[in-house]
Amino acid sequence: MESGNLVDPNVVTLTVQAIAEAKNLLAKETDASRKGLRIYVEKGGCSGMQYGLVFDEKRENDLCTLFTDVPVFIDPISADFLRGTVVDFSDSLTGGGFKISNPQARQSCGCGKSFET
């Protein structure tokens, strides 16, 4: 991972399960050595804002951190909405996938992908 602005450790945390799944998925990406897990927030969803997770290359001004060989990139605007967030992963048959727990969310949608601040 090339150098960049380091993420304040209080912005996001990935659980062991989330790191393992991200590492597994990242290994399947084309040009995996140039990519990391981008965590972002955008307008949309049923509660006004929604989370996004995608494998992407680092962009200028991204905040960066490393969780056990998994680079994580967060743009500065999303970082404000994500402070204190925990990203987890569950492989259960019902409701499995990445789960985001954000202490700043006043209200979250039942799908867990959107929130209101």
C-alpha cells in the first residue's frame, strides 16, 4: 500500500471475521496488489444515507489504514459519518454478509445498509 493519510483508529474497525472475508475476496480481484477495501457513505437507501464497500485503488486525499494485510481506504467526507464504526462479517444463511455498526446512526434500516444521522 502506498503511503497516504492514516485513518484515525477511531474511524473504523474491522472484526477478525470481516478481515478474513475481505482478504479472501481481495485475493480474487484483478490487480489485487493495487487495491484495498473502500468503505464509503453516499446519499440513498431507505433512511437517507447508505454504506458502500468495494475494492478500489487508493485515491488522492483518501485516509488509509491496514488491517492484517487488508488495505482500507476512506474518503474524508465518509470518515466523518463513519467515526466509531465496526465492520463485521457473518456467513449465516439468513442475513449473512458484511454488517456495519455505526454509533452515529440515529436510525438504521432493517436491511442494515442505510442509516440516518
